[in-house]
Amino acid sequence: MLYLVATPIGNLSDITLRALETLRLVDYVASEDTRKTGILLKHFDIKKPQISFHEHNKAKAARKIVALLNKGKSVALVTNAGTPGISDPGFTLVRSAIEAGVEVTLIPGATAFVMALVLSGLPTHSFTFRGFPPRTSSKRRRFLAGDKESPYTLVFYESPHRLHSFIKDALDVLGDRRAVLAKELTKVFESIKRGRLSELLAQLEKPKGEYVVVIAGAQDQKAKSQ
């Protein structure tokens, strides 16, 4: 069986008992970054052979993992942090396993965008998770324009290196909407900043760490302007 195992997004105490039980049970652990996963496994005194599975080797690694699964071996897939398959190549392995007739299950746990969305104070009953935006401004603006009229809360991941440019493009394309910047979630220096996009842009200095950006949908924006 292929187990998708959610791991903590920062605070190691957030790991679930089922996640630990599964990691101790399986024959192999497929990891997006074997070094980071090695730290996690060592912390909980778990010794398992790891298989590297990431964006640059996903096709070859998937064939290897599926071959092991077909031989009756069990494999746990983990990402660097959070739930496998969210903004990482995990879905490709899930698809390969399903096509091969292998049983797949998920050991649920933390997901950064869900935590940021709930803490944002913006509507949560309907939202659109957009993952990482394109890296160039022209593509990013077209990407944002596709959701300009969407009534749903928008959720993005962004790196610190492109955060300033992303917020500026979002402000230009979507207007000065309510938004939230969340970083270091579950960690000692967890930060949730709320305000208009223009206010958040003015407050940015030297961003560090991965960010979750939550932006109000068009319907919320219109309601606030009336």
C-alpha cells in the first residue's frame, strides 16, 4: 500500500500518532528532501530506508516506487512539510499507483494554507487555492486576472524572494483588497499580518521564510466598498 503521510509544517509536536505509527510500519519512506525527512525520522527514533522523490526525478522515482508496491512492499510518501500532493509532485505518484491498481490512503495532518485561511478572518465557506504563482510579472498578472471576478477567497503560496513583486502585482490587478500574510506557522515566530494589500506592501522589509497569502474575493471587496 502507498501511504500519504502528512508531517508537521513547523512544530514537530504537531505530528499525529497515526503518522508515527505508519512511518514505523512501512518498508520505505519516499521523501521530497531526504535530509529534511531524515531529521524528522531521527527526532522520533525511526530508522527506514528513504527513496528520493521530487520534482526533478518524479517519473523515474515513481516507476521505482510502484515496482516496490507491486512486490507487496509498503511505502510512505512525505513532503518537506504538510500534506503530500499539495503544491508538490505527490499527485503524480498517487496517479501512477492508482493506474497500477495499488491501494492508496492518506494519514491526514497539517496543511499550511488551511491554517492561514482559517486565521485570516476572510470568508472560508468557499475559497480557491492557487498554489505558487508564476515567477515572472507578465505571467503572474495574467494568472491573477483569471480570478479577478471570482467571489471566492484566494489563497497562494509564495517565496520571500518574490513576495514583494507578487503583492504589487496583486494590488495592481485585483485592487486594494483585504489580505493576510502568514509565515512561520506553528513556529515560535509565527506571524499573521492583516490589512489592505497596499498596507501590507508598505510594511514589507526583508521577507524571510515561505509565505501563505490570503486575499479577499471580488464579492467581499464589493461588499466592503458599498
